Amino acid sequence: MATTQTGIAIIGSGFSGICMGIQLKKAGITDFLIFERASEIGGTWRDNTYPGVACDVSSHMYSFSFEPNPNWSRMFSPQAEILEYLKNCVKKYELTSFIKYNANISGAEFDEKNSQWNIHTQSGETIIAKTFVNGMGPLNRAVIPHIKGIETFTGKTFHSSDWDHSFDLADKRVAVIGTGASAIQIVPNIVNKVKALYLFQRTAPWVLPKPDRNMSAFEKKMFRFLPFTQKIYRYFIYWILESSALGLVVNPKWTKLLEKISLRHLKKSVTNEELRKKLTPKYTLGCKRILISNDYYTALTLQQSQLITEGIDKIEGNAIITKDGKRSEVDAIIFGTGFNAADYPKDFVVKGLNGKLLLEEWKHGPEAYLGTTVKHFPNLFFIIGPNTGLGSNSMIFMIEAQVNYIVQCIQSLREKGYKYMDVKDDVQENYNMEIQKKLEHTVWNSGCVSWYQTAEGKNTSIWPGFTFQYWKRMKKMKPQDFKWVK
């Protein structure tokens, strides 16, 4: 089988992989390749094409700080526009020749003798690289719940991240299972097409009004010809989002104002008291992902909509049967049930020093130093690794901070001629003890069950602080945190 050799192997061509490639080139490092499992770039913004898909962070913040886009059409841009932005970045920074498509990475092991990573694809190719950067991100493993009898269902089923555009929803009876970020965008965008819509809700989410609008021609022109104005606008959005984290990381009581705004939004949108009661959350705002929408609640008040809060018992033929015995006959089931973001993918086998399995290292949940490096796995770096997720601000900010840090690590390895660097055991362990201790007093540990947690309840996803605190820690790599092997 074929063998490819490169200095740095990067997995994934979403925001993480593209940012990594751009910053390596800026640093004068060009011996890298980006391996993408699909036939085009984009990651999450390529895969998710369901009706109404859009970002829930303002576009002026959900973009690279070094590559502002003055032409965003809306405050919260749709999927196609974000994907186009990424494609334009690839073109502008001339990354096309660095991307290898249809390369689905299945595993890797570190060769200590030759101080290199041997990375394998599902097609049998081996990639040899001194440095291995995992930019796959956490939102790529769809969760489809096990429901008794689902194999007997006679209709159509698909997950929101694998939307079947060939299936016509017109005049169909459609079930949407789940009430997360995808579902609240899907429901309003299909409700007027379908004959009947059944939304199966396990937990009512907190939903805030979405401050969305078209960007005016004047604003676009101003941002284009006076770039500093867009920079000021970005700072303004950043600090608005950052201030909302006060109730998440400092004191959950400070979320009460947002809860009042959400409940007022609900009351204004839904006049039926029984329906409003079902849609009223029973946990502290922020414990699960905060959602934003202007039309979700009103979509559920339409005649063809039905909110079902009784748990699903089983599926028989074309019917979903709830635990109270009621049958809902449907032609299609759409799973808006999110992704497995908190656990390590068991089919992705990575071996470090002395053949140590990453799966074994993470048997109690993923851990890394600064969400980026893992002890006993030299020259391996994660982007959007453990405990770097956010509940309030833009993940692009976190990605840029990590990429800056990783570039420093790679430069140190090269300039000093080291074989590899490995984070010290006590440095990683002390850091993760600090993270878990901080999480104890945040809203994410206030009692709800969320996708931020493993099955055992450990929060392996969220950064328990302000983003500027993370940026400060990542600004300069500390050589003393690592073992350097010559």
C-alpha cells in the first residue's frame, strides 16, 4: 500500500484544520498536509445541510480574526455562506495543494525509535509524520438513540447531520426526535411543508430571542472601506458574549435575567397555557446548551404541530408508541439527537509511548493539558480537545488560541532539534484537577444531564472560565511543562 511522508499531518479541513494550515504557512512552515475524509472541505459546515441550518454565534465573531468578512449577509449567517467563507480562505491562503481528500484516518501509533507517527487510513495508506495534529472536532459522531422496534419502521429515517434531500417532506407525517440546536432550526423550516409534525421532547430547552437581521449595504461598505470599524464591531460582540458567561462560570444566579427574557419570549409566543407549561424548562439556564430562535415556539402553536413529552416506548411498523400507550403514525423520523462529543471514539485506535492506548488513557473520560497535549503521546496535538468547548462565545476564538500554541510547540521542536516533546504527567494531572474543581461551581454542574458529560457524569467538554483567560494561558508555550527528548 502507498506511503505518504510529511513533516506535519493534520486531520480535518474544518475551521481547525484550515486555521492550522494558514498559521503554519505564515510561520514559514510548509511541510504539512491536511487529510480530509470527504471530497471537499468544511467539516460541520459541509455535513449539516438540513433546512434552516445556520450559526448561533454572530458571523462577525464566528470567523477568523485575521480574515474578517465585510460581506456577511446576516448577523447569523446560514450554512452555505459559512462554507463559502472557508473555501475562500483556502483559496486566498493557497492551501488547495496541501489538502488530501477521501483520506479517512482510522488510527495511528507513535514510533519512538524513529520519533514519528505512523498514521493509517481506512483504504490502507500509511502517512508518516513527525507531528500529528488532530483537528477532527467533537461534532462528527451522530447519536441515534436505540428505540425498541426501530428496525420494523416502514418509513424513512435520517439524522439531522445526514439530511436526505431526495425525500420530499410535502404532505408527510413527520416525527422530529430531540429538541437541541438542530431541531429548533429544523422545526420552523419544515412545519409549513408537512401534513403533520410530531415533536418528541425529553427536556424543554431554554430558548432566547435571536437578534438576527440583514446586514445593511451601508454596514458592508463601511466594513469594506474602513476595516477598523468591523474590528470594533467584533470587539463589541465579543464582550457582550463574554459578559453572558458571568452566570455560567461565576454564579448561576446571574442567569436569572436571561431566564426572565426567555420566559417572556415563551409567553409572548405561546398563549396556550398547557403547551407553554410543557415548553417551560425545569433546570438552570446554561446547564445545557442555550438555544436562540425567533420562530421555534410559534411553529409549535400551529394546527399541524403536536408536542409530545411522554417518553417513547417503542416503534411498531409506521407508529411511534409512547409510554402512555398513545400511537403517532408517521411517514418519516428525523433524529435531532445531536452528537457524542464527550467520549473518545472507540474505533479510532491511537497508540503512544510503549504502545499505550489513548482509549485506555481516557477510560475515565478525555483529558489533556490545556485541551491540547496528552501525556505519553508525544508530538500529538488536539484542536478543540477536552474541556475547550464553550457555552457562550465563539469556538473560533478558542481554535485560534490553540493553533497559536501548537505552532510555538512545532517551532521549538524544530529550532532545537528535539525528537519529541511530551507533557509532564504532573503538569497534566494538576491542570485537570484544577479544571474539574472549577467546574464544580459552574452552571454546568448544577444538576442537569447534558452532552457535555460522559455517561459517568464527568464534564470533559466545557472550559470553566472566560475565553480571555484561556487565551492568556495559551499565549506563550512554557517549555518547562514538557519533557524534551533529543
